[in-house]
Amino acid sequence: MDRTTVPLIPCPQSSNRINETFQLSNRCVIVYTEEFEPQAYLLQKELLRYTSIAASVLPDKETQNSNIICNIIELKKGYKFNTEGYSLKMRAKSITITAGQPSGIINGIMSLIQLTRLSTLQDTFIPVECWEIEDSPLYAWRGFMLDEARHFWGMKKSKTDFRLDGPL
């Protein structure tokens, strides 16, 4: 794999590989601002689903006076982004996803999940290569082509596995 090209689909507008590794483990804490609470729990659920890592979730109010010594994943508001835009900044001890709207945070979370799935569990943590990514999708929607003529899934599987009957 080319270490200068971010391994994400779709490819973000700008990315830069940082020569550090974030250790994703059960000791990680997801910190969020109040408006991004649902997205924080989405990140927790997706990390557990794809990596078996059970990160804890805390509102930023509870962490201001505490001494968190483990790795932090922070979801915060950034006003320079459009509706779907986000920034993902990763370092050895912290990951920050910044966006103007919840939909931008979700895009950042999905990028982070893709990056975590490239590594495998080592003892009690997953080493994740660090990146700085900024992206603002060209279109406000994402999708895939479901071609039943070439590969038949059936209505039941399509609706349940591909979540066509409602929001994610």
C-alpha cells in the first residue's frame, strides 16, 4: 500500500500522512460536545462492531476538570465547514473530528472506521496509522448501486443488510 495516499473511499479532498500511530483500545474515551451526543454513541457502536473495542463515552463538560491519561477521540464543532464537511486530525494520543453539522461528524466517523479496519488487534490495542484529513463532499448524498440483475440478493436481504427501509 502506498503510504502517501490515504486508503479511504471516497478519497478526501486533502490528506497528509502523519508519522505516528494511535493505539485504539478499551481505555480510549470518546469526548463530545452536547450537540454531537448521538454521533458519539454511533462511533462507540461502530468501533465495537468492527474492532471489538469498547470505548467509553463522556460529554466534554465532565472531562474539563479531570485528568484523562488514556487516548481520546474528540468530536467538536467547527464553523469553517459546510454541512457535510469535516476535519480528521490524528495524533499518537488523540483523534479530533471537527465539523459544522452532525452529518459532517458522521462522515468523519466513517473515515475513521475505515482507517481502523486496516489494522488488526495486537494484544489489547489496534495500531491505527495517523492522518490529517479534510473533506467536503461534492454531493450531500452518498450511495451505492444495487444491481439485482447481476447479483440477486432478494428484497428481504436488501432491506435488512443494506438498510433501504429507513435511515442509518
